[in-house]
Amino acid sequence: MTRRRRGETMARHRNGGLRKICGCPRTRWPKCSHGWYVNFQWDGTHYRFSLDRQLGRHIESKTEAKSEADRLRSAIREGGHRGGHPSEIAPGDLTLEAYSAKFLEGYSKARGKVTWREDDMILAQIAAFEIDGQRLGDKRLSAATEDDFEAFMRDLKTKGRAASTRNHYVQVIKAMFKWAVRKKYLANNPISGDSDIRREKIARRQRRLQGDEEDRLLAAANPRLQRLIVAALETGCRRKELLTLQWKDVDLGAGALRIQAEHAKDREARPIPISSRLAGVLEMGRTDPAGAPLGPLAYVFGNEVGDPIGSPQTAWENACRKAGIADLRFHDLRHEAGSRFLEGRMPLHHVREMLGHASLSTTNTYLNVTGHDLRESMRRLDKERECCKVVASSGEHDQRLPCNEEVPRPGKRLTH
């Protein structure tokens, strides 16, 4: 309810104009150690200030905070507040955790980042990180230092996080402080240009299926995993995209399936043609144990009755171990598929569409063409050149012209 005296409006919530700007739930405010703030309006002026800063000491209990807030409000109404109008809350007084919530909404989500959930997870881990027994998220934003975040990054490395994973954290940390400066939460960026917090160069992963590894892997996998492996190799889809695929998204008659936008990493739907090999696999899983067709909402790569399944990681690791295959990740099948598409002469922009990439540069990082494939491409090129016509003779060597070019007038010499 709003309570009014002459010219006064108090904040509209049960705390009587008192609040905290930490990341703690409101029910924990009376017990958490963060400072109290007063939100108060008088004669058209909105006052927001820190009780600790106004009084020069820390106020712990809500009862004392309410008493001091009432005293300050009375002084303001009577014009006896010596410090004049209390200053607005300095943006830097936000806790790092509270600022992170603003960053997530105002930057990650507002920009339409499809990876905002990953940003949320990273920000939560940063807030939970403890230095000398204090959560980093409980620090004021203005008090967070480069040393704090360098310690956090060292901890990630100590825990064995991959360089590619650490690079994601670096990207979020740098973005959050650049945004803090741009939005005036901070005057300066605490992360300096020569900080250890920087992206690491990573050698591109080159893992392809070798020799009979595909046959061995399929022989070692259970039937459900077999179908998933074939689908990954035939479509290039991500594991999550396959696990969330439902029969309503599959049209065997038209020979196509559709990855829905909500399940795609780039949040864009895309059609995928169904190969003859994949069609056979899909037909085998089209019915339940009783022989009845699964419904449209059933999951294509779910269990026997079409319910969704959890992560197949354990089954994958068991199959690799049984097949004697080392250093192979399920995601490598996506790279393998993209490389096979290219080797099969699929245009690069079609490969990009199959993999669901926004740019060709991203697609290029997925394609690992072997030396044998390069030699095979040159062999095909040489074979196509055999159709060249002899149009002139010069000593020992015939001069040739590709078949689709016009034969020159007599006497005109060509260089090959």
C-alpha cells in the first residue's frame, strides 16, 4: 500500500522503504550481512541512499535500520538534514552478483545471444567463487579487482577446464566489465590490457574416424546409441538437436526432417535432407514394442516408447572403450559429417546450411580434409582435364583447351 503525508510517497512494498541490493532473497535480508538502503520521496525529490554511508557505520539489524531510516526521513522533512539531499546509490555499490543479473538482462538477453544460458551459468560460478572465505558475488562491483578474476581463472585451469571452455569465461568477464563502464556502473575497467585474463590460442582439433573405427564403434554400441551415431554422421546435427527431435518433425515421404528453432544453437530452424542410410535407421525405430506407430510427439531417439532420454555419455564412453577407440568425442561425429559432405562434393554453402552455421568461417573450422582426400581431388581434376582437345602442336607438347572453351582460330598458339 502507498502511505502519504504531505508531499511524501514511500516505496510500495512491505519493508517500509528499506531494501538491500545484494543477490540474497528478500526473506534473508534481516540475516544477511549486506548493508541497508533507503528509498524515499519527499516534495518531488527521490532519495535513495546507503544507511552505512550516511551514518559512517554498519547497520546489521532491520530494527535498527528502520529506526535510523525514520530519523533521517524526519530530518529531511524538517529540513534539518545537515548533509543536504542524500546522494543516489552509486552504481558501483551494487554487489557483483546483483550487477551480474543486470548484465544478463541488459546485455546477454537484450542482444539476443543464443548462449545467454551459458552466460548465466558462468556468472553464477563467478559469484560462488570464494577468496579468503568471501564469495566474489558478495563484493561490491567497484571493489572487484583484476586479481580476483585472475585467481578465478587459475582455479578453472587447476580444475582441468579445457582452454576452449576457459575462453568462454574470459569472453564473459571482459564483456561484463566493458558494459559496466559503458553503462556508467564503473568509471574504469579493472581488467587491464596486459592482464593474464585473455583468450588462449587453441590448435584446431583434427580428430577424424580412421580405418574401421566406425564399424568397430557401431558393433560395440547398444541399438539406441547405434541409431544416434548413424544420425549424427548422416546429418551433422548436434547431440541435443537429435535428442530433442520428435516424429512430428520427420517427413519420411518427403525425405526431410526439421530441426526446430528452440532446439538449435543459433535459434533458427533448418531443414535436413534424409539420406537413404538414415531413412532405414528411422524406419526401424518408427514403432513401439507392440508394433504400433509412435505418435507425433514421441522422441525419435528416445526410449522404446518414445519418451526422452538423458545424456548418452556413459553409453558412448563404454562403446569407445569396448571398441578400443581412444580420444573420440561424440561431437567429433559432427566434424566427421561436415568433412564427408565436402568430400562428397557438396557445395560449401550447403555444408554450412546442414551444420546450421551463421558464417562460412565457422564451417571452415569444422572441416578436416585429409591428405588422401586432397590427392583424390587432384586426381579428379586431372581426369576432367583429359577431356581437353588438342588444338595446336608445338614440338614435343600438345597444346590443349578445356572442352567448354571455344577452339581458337588457326595459327593462334595457346599456353596450357
